[in-house]
Amino acid sequence: MKKELFKDCSMRLNMLDENIHKLAVKYAEEYYITNQCSKEEALERGIVKAEMEGRKL
């Protein structure tokens, strides 16, 4: 997957901790490919999953 897929969402991603940022992009790419949802929805789902994992919820 291209790293530029979520390039237009850089402002949203730059607000996150570096580790959360990496995980969020990874999960967002997976959601985008497998669930066939929009980039924005995939990114939000990826961020939520990464945040929950980071907080061990």
C-alpha cells in the first residue's frame, strides 16, 4: 500500500503520538482495503483502534 494514501489527512495524523500515528495508518490501510469504506472512515476507525490499543481498552 502506498504511504501517500492518507497524505491529505496529515493534519489529523500529526496531532497523534508517533506510535499511535503509525498504528492508525496501518489499521486504516487494512480497513480501507478489506472493508471498502472511504479513506476518511478508514482513517477514523484506524485512529480509534490504535488509541484503544494504546490505552489497553
